[in-house]
Amino acid sequence: MALIKSISGIRGTIGGKPGEGLTPVDIVKFASGYGAWVLEHTQNPKIVIGRDARISGEMVSKLVAATLQGLGIDVIDLGLSTTPTVELAVPLEKAGGGIILTASHNPVQWNALKLLNDKGEFISDAEGKDILEKAENDDFQFAEVRKLGSYTQIDDYIDRHVEHVLNLRLVDKEAIAARKFKVVIDCVNSTGGIALPKLLAALGVEEVEEMYCTPDGNFPHNPEPLPENLRDISEKLRKGKYDLGIVVDPDVDRLCFINEDGSFFGEEYTLVAVADYILSQEPGNTVSNLSSTRALRDVTEKRGGNYEAAAVGEVNVVNKMKEVNAVIGGEGNGGVIYPESHYGRDALVGIGLFLTHLAKFGKTSSRLRATYPNYYISKNKIELTPDIDVDVVLEQIKNKYKKQPINDIDGVKIEFDKEWVHLRKSNTEPIIRIYSESESKVTAEHLAQKLILDIKEVITFSK
């Protein structure tokens, strides 16, 4: 069993002993800490909750809702929903915060509480630490019987979310409908199976073939939208009947596309393509995290804008986007953040913008993909013994490559012309994750192995 407490929330595997897995005891305790924080920081004792379709979701939702009511907080329950839908609902409901019950791309045995502030954005590092401290110290007090919170269900927020996408200035429903797209979708039997058919119908997509769209939480494959997990939909597209494949993760904040011939558009290139479209209509700045493809920088600079890198983590990307007034941003894991909509990764917004872009491009998705710089990212890791000081190792690597451009806001990222290597330490175990990118797969993997040898050399020399 596993239980991971972090500044962004609490996640773990269902079952086991308290403190070892995500048990009812842990859920109640953590929800209490968050509820106390909301009461302390807002004049709105109201919290929006929503969940993905995983099997444990109903149980977790009932525990969270009852706990918040016990604190005297009114609960607005969206039921089966998506992460971006809850994010949109928080300010619309004038709530003090929101909780999304989802373990995102993690397997079925996992669940989590993701925490939002009153803007519908993920809480900050300092806020997360405050909530963790309240939970650990039982720093909360439950309400008397006449001051218990109310409970209200609202079941049409996905419809409101779809309408929101259609009303975005750069989503062109008429252009999409005119292309008479035929698409296949894989929603991994979660809430994308509710949201995507509604959205695509509203956008005028002519035909939608649904794969795994029953929101019962029985994931038919590993739910992370990576090529090795998407063989079924890729095979269907290879038969040549459809224009595009669309895949989302269980909570519908990550998005990837598959071309008409079954080849992968590339999860890293979801943001690149959407950003290219936005920048063609509205020049400006862009942001992604340090581990995302350089292609976004290339596209941005080609369009006359400035690209900025943020530390890994959605909240860090959002903060950097606000700082540089970015018109589009996100993460290379298929996360699109469009400020005109809201500051959160949103697959529905991404679909609306991408289909508009593809419709106006007038050719196939594989042809669109071919217009972008082609980079390959290699992902590796090196496991260290617990006695090794990872920070010292990274500092020595940084010194070794001091003549190269280096970014150290999150680990160490070293640039070599159009190639780069990013080293990040794990927060939970003695591991250094190594991401490298090049125009050549062989070169990217060679760069990673070179840095792994450098790290081993530093460790050997230090002993």
C-alpha cells in the first residue's frame, strides 16, 4: 500500500492501515485540514467537489462531502466530472475552494484529493504545507449540529463546460463542422466518456467512434495516454476510415492525438500545435516546464514571441504564465493551459482549439505534425543509495558544465545548442530523473547515458 502526502494534495492506494494507504481515516483527516484552511482564508464557506469514474470514487466522495459538512462548509457536488470542469465551477459558484477526487493517470487502485483555491487554481507550495500541518496536528474543529454545512448536487456542469469551450473566441465551430471530421476517441472508461461525445457533437464533428467511453472506472489499459498503452485505437486508425484519434486521461486534463494513419502526433506536440494556432491569431509569449520539448520555443520564436521555462508542476507553469503574460502554456504531457479560458490544464479546451487549427490547415493531422520541428525526448533515471546527497551531486554536475547555458530553478538543465539534458531529483526516493532531447533519438539517448556516467563518476570521486 502507498500513501503520498504533498503540497498539491494526498494520493494513495485504496485500503490497508491508516497512514499506509488511502484509508477512510486518512481521507477524513486530510479533508478536515483542507476545510479548516478554507474557513481560515475565505469568506465563502463553500467547496465544490467532483470526481473521475474510478471505482473508489463514490466512497471517497461521500467521505469528503460529509467531512466538509461536519466542519460547517456547504458542499456543491458535481458528481462524475473532470478536473477542468471543477476548476471552472469554483469561481462560478463563488466557492472558497474545490477538491477533485482523481488519481489522474495512476492505475485503478489509486485515488487522490487534488486541492484548489477560490480561483479554481491549484494551491501554492506554502498553502499546501499549511494544510498538511493542520491535518497532521488535528488543527480543525467540527461544527455544532445546527451549523452543519449543506449538500447540493449539480449535474449539468459538463454541459456548461462544453458551452464555455464553444464560446471561446478562437474556437471556430463552423470551420470544424465544414471539415466533416470522423474521429475515434479513447476515454479509458472514465469521465471523458461523458464529456468528449458532448463536446464533439456540439462542435459539429460528423462521426465519433467511441472506445472505452463507459464511465465505470474499469480501465481497459494503463490509463496514462502514452503510445505503448494505446495500441487499440492506433490499430483502428491504421485501417484508414478516420481523420483523427483523440485520447484523454481519467480526469480529462491531459490530451493526445493520433494521426489518420495510426501514427502518433506526439503527446509533447499537443501543446506545440495548439500554441502555434493561438500565436498565429494572437502573437505573444508562451510557457512550458523545463522537461517539455524545445519545439514550443521554436514555434514561439518563429511567431515573434518569447518562450519561458518554468519548474515542473502545473502551479509553477501557471505562476510563470502570469508573470510573463503568456497567451498559451502548459506541459509536454499533453496539458494545455489557455488563460482566456482559465489557468488549468483542460483537454476540452485543447480539443476545441486543435480541431479549429486542423480544420483551417485543410490537410491531414500527419501533414500538420510534419510542419513542426522533430525532436525526440529520452527519459531515464539513476537510482542512488540513501546515503548519497543528491543536491551535492547535482551541484557538481552543474559545475562540470558551467560553460554551457544552465537553468537550475528545478534541478539542473544543461543546454547544448538545440539539445538539452534535465536532471531532477525525486522528492520521495533517492533517484535522479534524467530527461534529454535531440533531433536524433540516438543522440538523445547518448546524452542521457553520458550524464549517467558523469553522475557515477561524481559519486565515485566523492567516496
